[in-house]
Amino acid sequence: MSNANPIEARNKYKSNAWKQVFIEQKLNNWLGYLLFFFIAIGMGYLMANQLTLGLGLTGLICSMAVIMICMISAEAGLYINVLYSFFAFHFSRLLFHDNFPVGVASDVLIVATLFSFFVRRVALRQSVNKFSKTPVAKCIFVLVGYMAIQLFNPYAHSFDGWYQTMRKLLDTVIILFIAYNVFDSYDNIKRFLTVLFILCAITGIYGCIQQWHGLFNFEIDWVTSDENRYGLTFINGEFRKFSTMSDPTAYGVIMASCSILFLIIAINQKRFAVKATLIIGAIFMLLGMAYSQTRTANAMAMAGLALFVLLTINKTSTKISAIIGAGIFLLLLYGPFYNNTITRFRTTFMGSQDESFKVREVNRSFIQPYIYSHPIGGGLCTTGGNGLRFNPGHYLAGFPPDSGYLKKALETGWIGLAIICILYFTVLKTGIRGYFSCKDQRIKAIYAACTASIFSFYVAEFSQDAIGQITDLVVYYPLIAILLRLKDFDHKKQILPI
């Protein structure tokens, strides 16, 4: 009888599927060699004589290869989705003058990765049953059902607006399910966190380069090509930094949540080399966050670290880290140094008298009666710019919610907001209960890091629509999947009372 671990055997099969099917069986012969030879000759000719056509065909071939990889390996597909989400906007600005359909390509990659389970004939019944029985999944299913019936909301009159929201929501469910299945071993979780750390460190460093070197010409052209974008990016005589992402706010939010994640993992890391690497990477993330001048991100970082302190206050290392962190925080607030970055940080916690803050407060007071009188909301894509695009003439069209919670309350009503808050509570409950029931210190550290990072997203929702963008989806939902999976790898956990 074989003693091989079934999970290890399946992972080995997944990693070798591409090689077995396409290299050894199909192309490892004279016909395959001849095919690649003629492809290389043809592409070289096109590059020399028809550069645009050659680049187009090269892009098509590479795109098809990426899609095939996603369909063959769900784990590789997940990494490709993360990589794409972090850098798609940057390459759209660099190569396509910001005209590349980033969202459509993201949908294709997500669906292709989902198809990998069917291509490889993975038995999903047990996994689906296990996933669907988790409290988090049940809340998400309720939310999806509620959003689906928003199609019949009498106050909205746009199918396209409903479709756009549902498309994004289904993407999130698919990403969560993919990550849940990929994280079927502790090693897979570690590998994902390693990949995420590398990508976050790169984007953090690139944001620092933008600060120290200045924006590159193609980035300046992109910022100045739109008056509204320029107004949001150029503040007090300085450009807010956005690194490889869609805008400074998205960049600041991701850097804040991921710096929390990896700082907490670093605090609990025993090996000095790994600890030092994580801390250095997190410092670049924090610098990138600061250079984005996103006040929401500053609050996220403080809130996430505060939750971590509350979770682990009985540990000596936490007390030492909290004292050091408090000292740095007070120094940044009251230190004798001044620049735009420091000023934006200070106004996050010491109050702000700028006009935008006052306008937001007035808008929120003005719109509250609408929320009370519309329990199911005004309909999906009815606020802000999306309202003007999909539901022109609607009472909410053009109204800037400037808050994820306010936007949800306006579009889905206080009923929808209640469902979403219950979902957020359930996610945090899963992480906190998992942390206190866990005995394995490695898993305990990941519980604390993921829970604190996820909590920072919920804090960000008070002032931004922080959850739902292409970039944060590939961070936020895999972290939830990790919380759902970690209990399977802790064999010493204790049972807590409900």
C-alpha cells in the first residue's frame, strides 16, 4: 500500500500537468520543433517589417499561453491574477495610453482559473460542501441573493448598472472559492504569502522611486490628461504617488493592509534573515503608503496594528513592539519636521479644516433622510459617476458618497448595509476565534496577521469605497480564504464555547 499523502500527490499532478500534456505528449517530437522554428521565423519577420502587427500577434500568443496556464493550474492562475492586478494599470499607462480594458482582461483570467477545476476534472463536491457550510460563505450567498433581486428595485432603471455590480460581486465569490481550494495545504498558504510579499515589496519600492526620482514622463502625461485626475493627484505642489496601481488611494490602501500583514508575521518570525527581510519589505510598503498621501491608509495602518496589540497583549514581544510603535507615532505627530507627507499624516489624526472634509460632513447629513425612507436603497450604480452614467436623472446620480458604508446604504438600503456588516462581523469572528483556539504558534501568527489586515479594510470603508477594486480583491478575499482554511492544519486546537 502506498504511503503517499493524497494532497501532495494531487499538488504534484497539478504542477506537472502542463509538462505532461503539452510538452512531453504533444510537442516533444520533430513536428513540435518544426512548429516552434516557423513561429520564431514568422514573428521575427513581422517584428522587422510590421511592428504593430508583430507586437499584436506576440501579445495574442502570450495572452493565450497565460490563459492556458490558468486553465491547467488553479494555483498558478491565482498568482497570475494577483500579478496582473498589481501591474495591469501600469502597463496600460505605459504601452496603451491607458486604453487597455483592464477589467475585461481580469474577468477572463478569473473565469479561466475557475475552469481549471473542470479541465483537470477535480472532484469539487466535497470542497463545495465544506466551503458552503462556513458562516462566511453563507453570508456571502445571502448578499449575492439580495444583490440579485436588486434588479427589480423600482427606483433604479438600468440593467447595465445592475450587471456591472453583479459581475464584480461574482468575481469576488469566484476568487474566494479559487483561493479556498488552492489553500488546501499549509505550504500553499506560505507560498501565496511569499508571492504576495514579493509583489507588494516591488510596488512599494517603485512608489519610493517615484517619490525620490519623480514621476516618469508617461506617468505625468497620464495624470495631466484628465482634469479631475490631476486635481486629485497634484496636491500642495506635489504629486501623490500611485506606483503601479490605478490611483494613489488604491495604492495607499493596499500598502497599508499588506504592511500590517507582513509586519505582524515578521514580529512572530523566529529566523533572523526572514524577519529582517519582512521588516525591510514592510518599511518600503509603509513609505509607499505615506507617499501616496492617502489619509485613509494612515488610519488603516494604525487600526490594524491596534487590533493586533489587543489580540496579543499578553505577549512580551507585542508589548515591546507597541511601545516602539507608539513612540514612532508620537514622533511623527509632534516631531519638528514638516513636508506634505507628514502634514497629510498629521491631519488624519489631529483633525482637518480643509474644505473637502467639511463638504463630506454636509453631504452625509443631507442624505440621511433618504436612507431612512428607502430600506432597499436607490438601486445599484445610482450614486456618483456611475449614477450619471447608468441612471441619469436619478435622485442619487452624481452624489459623491465618499464612503463604502454610505454608498452601500444609499444603493442597497439599510437592509443591504446590515447584511454587509453581518458579513464583516462574521469574517472577524472567524479570525479571532481561530486565533484563540489555535495552539500552533506559526498558524496563530497568520491568524493574527490576516485578521488585523482584513480589519484595516473595514476601517477604510468609513472614508473610501475600499473593497471591490481590481487590486484589493486579490488581497482581501484570499486572506479570508486563509482564515477559513487554517483550522484544517492546526491539529492541537482547543474547542471554544459558542
